[in-house]
Amino acid sequence: MLGVGIVIPTLNEESNLRGLLEDLGRLSITTDVVVADGGSGDDTVGVAREGGARVIVAQRGRATQMNAGARSAAGDWLCFLHGDVRMPDAARRDLVRVVSGGAVDAAVWGFAIDARGFWPRFMEAGTYLRDRVGGLPYGDQGLLVRRELFSAVGGFPEIPLMEDVALVRALRSRVRLERLRSHLVVSPRRWIREGPYWTWARNSLLMAAYLAGASPQRLARWYRPEGS
């Protein structure tokens, strides 16, 4: 069975990273977990090492960190995960199925927020529609991709925003992107901190502006992502 290089870009993820690494430790497949840290001021690096990950220090910026992690990670497949997600049993089974099956070149998971109430379900529904109708998953949904394909499209464009969308568009120009039935579970922290509906409206406007041709550099002035 082919190995998977799992890349996690981090910036001050001490409070979230441990749970994800515990999930990854339950995978029934050979993995090389690489935490690409952008200069955390907390104990992210210590938590990563305690959890069995290799740590590299990269220039801050999610795209830059993920590309550096991809270069370091061993495996015929690459899996990119944000540091504040969890990978439940079903999501782990889907990862193993894709890697061992040979029929899929790239895949993303579904999206769920670890919170109760109306607003998390509203956000999940919006993400589902954007993904299934518009074909534009976000980085919160993870990405599983063959290394040779990732290299062929040039990796993540090193832009300050929308690097996940840009990469997905490049992949879709070459292969079909598989939508997995299982979900990654995302921390609700940024929606709680900023307000769920404001966050949703802002992100929707940023996406529309990007697709209309606005530069990621200009859009980044209006958006400051937490963590990595």
C-alpha cells in the first residue's frame, strides 16, 4: 500500500493540533506527518513532536508552508489538513480507500463544524452548495492528491489568499476531483470570534471578488486569517 505524506501548516495551533495528531495516529496506512510551522509563539512545535509529527519551520503563509511541507514529506500521495480539524473514523477509512484503490487522483472531504445550533448547519449547507454546485471546496475540507499531480500543477500558488481555490481549479483542469462522503470536523473558533454571519458574508464577497478577477494581494488586506 502506498504511503501518504500528511502536511499540516500551523501558526499557534497548540490547543487544536493534539486531537488531529491522535486521529492520524489511528490510520491503518504508512504516513509521514509533517507540521510546517510558520513561527508559532505557543507550544505548537512541542505538541507536534509529542504527537509523532516531524516539524519544519517555514516562511509564514499557508501556501508557502504547505509547499515546504510537501517537499519534506515522504509518500506517493499528499494530504493537506488545517491544524484545527479532526479526522473521524469514516474520514480515515475514505483516505485509505482512495490511496489503495487506484481510481482517484485527487479528493476532498465534506465539511462539518463542531458546534450545535442553526448557524453551523447554515454554514455547512452553504459550503455544500459552493462545493457541489460551484466546484470550489475550501481548505477546511482537506485535500488528498497524488504527488505527481500536485507537482505537475506547480503546487500551491504562493499568494496570500485563495491558494486553496487556485490549486483546486488547476487540478480540475486535469482530473476529476472526488467528493468524499465522509466529513472533516472543523473547530468553530473563528466563527465564534468574528460572528458567524459576518464571517460568512465576508468570505462570500471575497470569493466572488476573486472569481471576478480581483488580486489575492488586494483581497488579503480585507481578510486576516487566524492561525496558519
